[in-house]
Amino acid sequence: MKPFRMSVLLALRLAGAMTLVAGGSACAQQLEPRAYAPLPVDLNVLGLAAAYSRGDVAVDPSVPISNAQARLVVVAPFYAHSFDLLGRQAGVSLVMPIADINGHGELQGQAREVKRTGLGDPVMRFSINLLGSPALTAQQFATRKRETILGASLSVVAPLGDYDSTKLVNLGSNRWAFKPELGLSQPVGDWDLELYAGVWLFTDNDNFYGGLVRKQEPMMSTQSHVVYTFQPGLWASFDFTYYVGGATTVGGKPKDDRNDNSRAGLTLALPVARQHALKLSWSRGVTVRIGQNFTVLGASWSYAWF
């Protein structure tokens, strides 16, 4: 197999996760198999991801809202690039989500509906593989041996999405979010066993609903993936994430909205044609204390070139 074609079939690994909505629990729900898998340097990836989510929303028990449900559709163009940093493989990516949300529930016994369409907060990610993945050209990459990989990354959510402080539900979050993370990948034959651990850190939203200040505590996030590769570019994985923390304070008053949630899912990556790749995914909540108990269907297409 030609080195270029092998690189293209692996291209989606650069794209990272798509943050569906910039809220704290949505950030933590990411499922990213092969986020630290090796790639040749000087590879560019341009693509489009889409996701459909539907399910219940568990809210702070002190809030007089019941039977809350939501439907969310997201379309997100993305770009990613791999490069050589001090002899190690590194990469950057940018995701620009556009979302349409339709939610309904009962407030003090009266039916209410919320509709929003617009830009979500963009997500930027920098990653570098610290162990087991030196910077390689496409020709060198074609003959590399699989080995244990330890990587690190920093994801940044910028407050550039649509936001209106007179509305309780927004597509943007009006605050920054940062996620440093470590990722370990261990090959075993045709399998890869992956474990990531990170923490989401949030700045304050100083113009929350009603002009109040909303603060959010850090949220710990872990992911595990079991990946089987049928052939280069064709692989499937079982995915699991657990995240805890992230309680908020609004106007100086603590809320009973600490996350203690988990999700599970499946991912399938398919080679389509030279320079093109397709990825399909499904996930749903396993345990949900607070936040989105969504079933999510996703698909992404990418085009890669050197």
C-alpha cells in the first residue's frame, strides 16, 4: 500500500472530538477513539462532521422544571494539520459547530418550548505524542512498527458562539474552557487499548441570565477505548467515558448540579476512496445524574492531502 494512501485512510484521527454544545457536561461527553494514534507529519485534513442527538435533560432538583427533553442537530466543519515539533509528532485542529436545538418541558406545571439556531463555541486542540511516536515522513511512516504511545493535549473552547444573557438556553457559553489531557495507547496484535484522563477548567460567565455571575468547578474526565483494526483505515471501537464534578454557583448560590455521569458508544471508520475517509458513531448515556441523557448518532467525512 502506498504511504500516501495509508496516511489518508488514517486522516480522521487528527480531527479530534466535536463539542456539540459548549456547556460543561457536553464538553465532558466526548468519545475520541484513536485521538493519540500516530500520523505522518505535514498532513492536512479538511472535513465536515454532523450529529443528531435526542433525549432527556436532567436538571438541578431545586429548579421547578420537569419532563425536560431536547433534540439537537449539529453540523461542524473542521480542519487539522500534523507537524514536527522537536522531533515528535504534533497536531492542531479547529472545529466550528453550527447547531439547531429544540427543547421542551414543564415549568411549574406549564408547558414551555425553546428553539435556538446559530453558531456554537469553536473548539481548538493541540496535541503532541511524548512517547512512541516520533515525527515521521509518509515514507518513513509506512514501515514503522506499532508501539506504546503516550500523548498529551490541550483543548480550548472559545466564547465566540451565539449568546444572549436574556435567554436561559444558549448555543454559546460566554466563558472560556480548557482541557489538559494525557492519553495512553497500547497495541496488542490487531487491537489497541486506550485510556485518557483529563480535567475541564472553566472561567466565569460574568453575564449569565439576569446579569448574574455563573461559576463552574473543574470536571474530571476519563475515556477508555477498545479498538480493532481490520485493515489500514478500517477499524471499529467500543468507547466509554466517565466524568465527575463541574458543580455551578449562580449569583453566589451553589447549585445541586454536580455531574456523576457515564456514556458508552461504538465507532466505525471506513476507507471510501483515495484521500477520502468516513467515520460513523453511536453513543448513549449509561448513568446520568445531571445533564444530557442523549442518544447521539454521528457521521464525519474528511479529505486529506500533504
